[in-house]
Amino acid sequence: MIAIDKTKFKPPSSLTDKNRKKAFEKNAIEKKYTSGNKYKTKEVQTILNNLYNKKCAFCEDKLLNSPKHIEHYRPKDFAKRKKCNSENSYFWLSFSWDNLLLACTSCNSSKGSCFDIKGTRIKYSDYKNIPLHNLQTTITELNKIEKPLLVNPEQVSKTFLIKNLWFNFEGKILSKNEYLRYTIRICNLNRKELIEKRMLILNDIRNEILQKKFVVINIKITIDTNKTL
Ligand SMILES: [Zn+2]
């Protein structure tokens, strides 16, 4: 996971256009998400691709030729998986700019609609009369109340991630921080294919170190030999 600064981009106007507004209002009446892929506008896709450098928000896998999912940080649908403790839908945030991330198929399907929190759950009734254009950047306010366990790369600093995430010699990603641990588990960040990719990088580093060590040993031998002479 890498820290992402979304503040340099204004919310895309396509998220609050006529079509989205209509869909938003329909969802509000039905109290669930019924709008297909309407959040997936070309504008949103282009900005997220640039912002995330075509990498998954959670596992950082490169998405050059693979499907790129526009992921809802707070789920638009109700959770169906047993690994989540809660079943909540944030359908009213389906077209909110700060609720949209870029994710790979595996993280997207593993996370599903899981969104467990440590604070107080916000309900639709708390935000009922707020128009769509005022729901584009509410994440800081919502996170303060809900204290979500899932880490959002747009809400953490690079220092926090460097300090709290590390890899072991088996290619697993680890943390002692409970929010990162939840994110690792819920997005399945220690799945086989990610471990294999990390091991390739780890082996390259190992080889480089071994080669450098060999040079050092050689120098030492030369010096020792000279001394002996
Ligand atoms: Zn991923």
C-alpha cells in the first residue's frame, strides 16, 4: 500500500451530473444501490488511473492490462460475506469522489462489502437531506465518527505505512497495527500470487547483497594477503 494524495484533484464533474443525480435520488427512495456501473465514468477512471499510477490501492499490483475496478471504500451494497462483522450499505456515497479507489479484481472481490468500524455507525438518516454535490468530500468527517478498520491509502501518510508495514523472508506482509492487520486480512494481501511476486523481488535483493558481500570478501582477502607478504 502506498500513500495517495487525492487533494490535488477536484471531484470530477461527471459524478454530480444529471444522470448521477437522478440515480442518487432513485437510490435514496429505494434505500439501496440500484444504479449499475454509473459511478464508473470515463473521467473518474482516467483520474484514478493517473492518481494510482494504474496500481491497486491495496496490494499495489500493476493493473496495466488487467481489469481496473472502481472500488467503493464504504460499500455501496450490503455485506454478504461471513468474514465481516457488519452488514451495512452506504448507497448514498456511491457517487462520492472520496469514496472511490482503484483496485484489482482479487482485492475487490476479497474485500467485498466488508466495512467494520470501531466507532459509531453512520446511517443514511444522518445524511438524508444532503445533496449529492455536498457529499463529494466527507471522508474525514465520517472517519472521525466511525473509525473504520479498513485503511484507506488516501487517508494515511507515507511515514505511517513505512513505520507499520514490513515483509518477512517468506514474502508475507505483516503489521502490528490493528487497522493494517484488518486490511491485510480483509483484502487477503498474503495470497499466493502476491507472495510469489514479492519473493522474486526479495531474491533479486538477496542476490545483489550476496554479490556485494563477495566483493567485500575479495578485498579483505587481498589486504590480508598483502599483510602476510
Ligand atoms: Zn489488489
